[in-house]
Amino acid sequence: MTTIHYLTQVQFDHGAVSTLPQECARVGITKALVVTDAGVRAAGVLAQALQALKDIPHAVFDATPSNPTEAAVRAAAQAYAAHGCDGLIAVGGGSSIDLAKGVAIAATHPGPLTHYATIEGGSPRITAAVAPLIAVPTTAGTGSEVARGAILIVDDGRKLGFHSWHLVPRSAVLDPDLTLGLPSALTAATGMDAIAHCMETFMAPAVNPPAEGIAMDGLQRGWAHIEAATTNGDDRRARWQMMSASMQGAMAFQKGLGCVHSLSHSLGGVNPKLHHGTLNALFLPAVIRFNAQAASIQQESRLTRMAVAMGLPGCDGRGTEVAEAVRELNARLKLPSGLAALGVQRDWFDRVISGALADHCHKTNPVMATAEDYRHMLEASM
């Protein structure tokens, strides 16, 4: 049976950051730990959020790593306790929001963080006691501000998912103006993350018609505006559309993801310096070609429907045109040409495949991938 949830409140428009005080009052935060990273602080975006908070007491944790870790969760949870905070405000990209979700667990639940990881059976152990969280995204990519999950690297080196409806932020404050200063390379990588979410969740076999409709609309918006947002970072309309695509991708991926994410999660665990959105962009063409063999995709013409949303004429439904269009878009966005350009080594493949087979996204792909299938996808993405 399918369970469909759309549970959080979203404030979305240019200038939405001004709603932070009312959102704190609504969710019951009287002293916040603001979770961010050094780059967001240096870019002046954190200052905009703190100014919007006005006289609400707060402390700041700005040591979020690019791929958030269990160690960083512990450090932030200690700051949360030391400052007597009763809620969290994440200001940043997916890393800061995911780290804040980890703190929401760690500050209110006993035991090591791995106890609450999805593949460890930990989802039911995450309770309503989690600290309230307001998410203020400063990139348009992960959509973590409206999602129930977080991806964290735990102490043993695994990159694990943590999933619970209790982890959905109580409020998402989406202000496209906070993304205006985002560098073009990061705009492209995070934007392709959003597009990957829309495409991969649409291909997933679970039944969730609302998610599919949201994903197709998000894909259409993202595909039409990512180049404008990347080449002209001050294009407010393109920034608005990309933030919508990001939000929609995450609203939809409760339906499930697949091999793109099982591979990118695993490879990101092997080398935490690799950017998640970039990896998704590079894996997407090979996974689309692999998924084209799925009966569910062929029978429902899912590839053709994606091609229509992408403005591709005459798609034959075999996946070739869709996969090639993604590869060409990656090139126009000046993303790396393949995994080799990122320094990925073939002798990493065994570790990546092992992690992908264990990842929570593996089983929701429309075709169940074998180790050899993953090896072919890795090789095709080099």
C-alpha cells in the first residue's frame, strides 16, 4: 500500500526570509541554533538570515562539512545543549540542512547516530521528540527542506540515510534571492541534483500519482531554466524556477529514487570531497539507459513523457535521446566530462558497488541492479 505525505509548511517567494520570526513563533522556537557553513557565512548570506531573525536569541554553528559527518553532528549537538537551544534553523545547502536533521536526532535521542540509520532499522526509533527545525535553503538542488531524509557519513565511513516523517522540517523558508550570489559551477551542480531527483523518482516503480505529477512539472521547470540560472546568476525568474524545481524534486522523491543515488551515495562515502549533485549528473545518462529495459517504464512510456517535459521532439521511448540530452546538458553547463575528470579510480569500483548494493535507494530502482550492472554503469560514466 502506498503512503503519501505532504506535511510541511512552505514560505516561498523573493524576500521570504523575512518570515523567519513568525515561523519561529509558529513552531515554538525561542532560542535557535543556526546551522550553516563557512562558505554561506563568507558570502554574506548568513548575515541576511540573522538580520531577518531580529531579536530572536540564537547561537551559530558554522562548521558544516561539504559532506556532513557524524563527528560534526556531535559537535553541533554539544553547541545546541551548551547554549540552551530549543530548536534549529538550517541556513545553507543540503549539507547544512542534513546536518541539522542529524542534530535534531542526536540532541533528543540516546545512543550513537548509526542506531537511527535506515539500513540499520533505525527509522522507527526516530520519534516526535526530535528538535523542531526550520530550513532555509541557499542552493536550489537537494530539496532537503521539504524531505524526510538526511544523508550523513557515520564514524565507520559509511554514507547512510536517515529517514522519518519526524525529520521533515516544521517550516521551509524558500527565498530565491538567497541564491543570487551562488557561483555558476555550484548552480549547475545543484540544479542537476534537482533534475536528477525529478527524473529518477518519476522512473521509480512505486505508485504515487501526485509525486509523479510534481516530478514532471519540476523537471519541466528545471530543464527550461537551469542554463539561464547558471549563465546569469542574477536572473531572478530563473532562480525562482530552479528553487521550485528543487523543492518539487524532494516532494516527489518520497516515491523512491534508484541507481543514480545508490551510486552517488556510495562513491561520496569513498571520497567525501566529491559533490553529490555533480555525481548525480554524471551517473544519470548511464542509469537512464539501464532503466529503459524495465517493463514498467516501457509500458507507461515514462521515457517519452520525460522527453516531452524536456522539449525533446520525436523520442522513441528507448532512452537513448533522453540520456544523450542529459549528457549534452552537462557539457553545456561545463560540468566534468566524467568520473575520471573527478579523479575517480577504477580500483575504487568494488567498494562503490558494495555500498551501492547496500544503499536504501538500491531496491527502489525500476530494474534490480546486480554488481555487474553497477560495474557497467560506473564504466559508462568514467
